Amino acid sequence: MSEPGAATLDELRTWPSERLLAARDESVLIERRARLERANIDRVLDERGAMHGRDPAEWVQSRDKVSAQTARGQVEVARALESLPEIHAAAAAGELSMEQLVPLVELATTETDAEWARRARHTQPSELNRMVRKQRVVTPAEMQARREARALRWWRTADGSGLRLSGEIFDVDAAFVEAVFEHEIETFKPPRGQPWEPRGRRGADALTAICRRAGQPGVADAKRSSWKPTVVVHRGSAAQPTVNGMPIAVETVVELIGHGARVRQVRDDDPLAPTTGDRIPQRLREYLTGRDATCRVPGCGRAFGLDAHHLVPRCRGGRTDKHNLVLVCTTHHHHLVPHGPGVLDGDPERPDGLTLRRVDQPGDGTGDARAGPAA
């Protein structure tokens, strides 16, 4: 096999697919090992004072021409791995990417090092990052800092024909804005038999409609005016209070209750199954929103337009409870059984518990029935 990077594009086109796949896997391992080695080199250079007193992340950012976030992540990984030998060994073997390692070193402890070295291989970076957010306790000071960072900017396009918008809104305000937009977008349904407009266009139409109503006194939407954020609180787990999947301070829950918000307390051992029929109860839907937050198809991560999907279809005896339901985006929902060829196998209660395969590929047997969490 040629040295990595030695083969030209024309030469690669002559290789059989099996050789290309093997070469690609090898290059991924080499890249992962090289990034880890570079992070470790930076750690030693910092110890020796070879960065001339500069902040290590700033030095890495300047020298490697990477983002500040990437540089900080690599520096923190190198610092943490010394006390996490099992994860370090897995990373040195090329089994973990830097994108997995950055959140992983925040999650793992010396006691859970071996467990995470095993589990993280099959866990998406987005899931690890979400677990980091859920494990951190958000303080009122952090929420105040985020509120002070709120911003919305708009400016004319270069040709003067329109507006561009950019900004950030956080916490409960973000949940409120998101809920209103979701409600508005769903009102722009196409005529029967016609395709839906792209979501981005419907979002622009929703914002325009909201602004137009602001200039019409007395026009109100009773359903939207009565909307209250729902805080899903998990008992018996490390999950902290969230609103629409966003972590908030405990003190904010008290504040929300005082303002009439609906608060749902969910026990980990409550299956939340419907008493009759297969309709998904509101409490179960709220639990899924707090647990999943994004599409559970590995590698997706979409956070909007999510559908509840039965891992074992109802037509095959699948139950309507939290052990057989996950949230997936509409696109992937159409690709999963019984509508398409894809199958999600595993335990949805574990962040690393799901794998995707084609229906004609052999599974591990976990897709046949789901009476509860995997042992």
C-alpha cells in the first residue's frame, strides 16, 4: 500500500473499493494518533516554558491557525488524559477522535475511566457534549451572563433588497421564541397534494407574520398567548432541570413555577406508557424531548421537526413506551422501518445505546423486543 497521501487522485481511481476503504480507515487512525501526539507535545512544551509565558490555547491557536475553541479543547484533553490512562490508551490506538475526547475528559473520572474508554467508542460527539451540558449544574450567575450576551442584529443586504439577521437568545427566552416559531411554521401548510416549502422559507414567513400582527391592535392568537414553558425534572438521575432541552438553574424552576409554568417531574423507572391505545401521552412526549433533544440517528443531531419513532414498529408488536421510542428528524423517520430500510437497534435510555443498520443486515437481536432497559 502507498504511503498515506502519496497516491494521486488518478491513481486512487484505479484502486478497488475494498482497498480504498482500507486506506481510508488507516488514514483516520494516523490522523487521530497525530492529533493526540501533537496535543501531548504541546503539553510538554508548556511545562518547559517553551511557549514564552503565553496561554497554551492562545499559542496553539496562533501557531496552528485553528479556532480558539479547537485550541482550548486540545489543550484541555492533553491536561486531562494523564489521569485517565484507559481513555488515553484508547485514544493512542486511534479508537477515539479529538471531537469525542474534548467532551469525554469532562465526563470521565478516575473511577469511570475504564467504563468510558469502552463506551465512548460508540458514542457520537454530539451525545457526549449533551451529557456534559446535562451533568453541569447551571448557576444563576451563568444564566445572568448568558442573558447579558443576548443580541439580535440586522442589516441591509449589499444590493439593498432585503435584510439579514443574526443573533443569540438563551434559556427560557430561547424556549419561548422557539415554541412560537414552531407553532407559526406549522400554520403554513401547503394545499393538499402540494410539497412543503423548505423549513427556512417557512421560518421567514413565520417571522414576517408575527411582525405584521404586531401592527394590528386586537389581533391575538389565544393558543399562543396561553403557552407556558414546561420544565421536565428527572428524579433519581443526574439530569438537571431543562426547558426545551436547555439546562437552566434550579432557582429558575422556582421562578417559573411562580409565574405559572407547567412543571413535570418524571421518575426514571416510570415507563410513561399510555393506559389505552397507542397515542403518545403528553408526559411521554415531554420525557422524550428532555431525554433526546436531537435526532437519535447516529451522526445527525438535528434539533427541530422531530418525530417519535417506534424502534420496534407497532405493527410488529412494539410498545408505546420510553424503552421503544426515540425522537428522530422527519428525513430519517422516512428512512426507518416500517417506512424505509433503516433499523435503529439498542437501548434508547443509554446515550451510546443505538446503532443504525439496514433491515437486510444482521442485527444483534436487540431489535426483536424491548421490555425495558438493557442490563
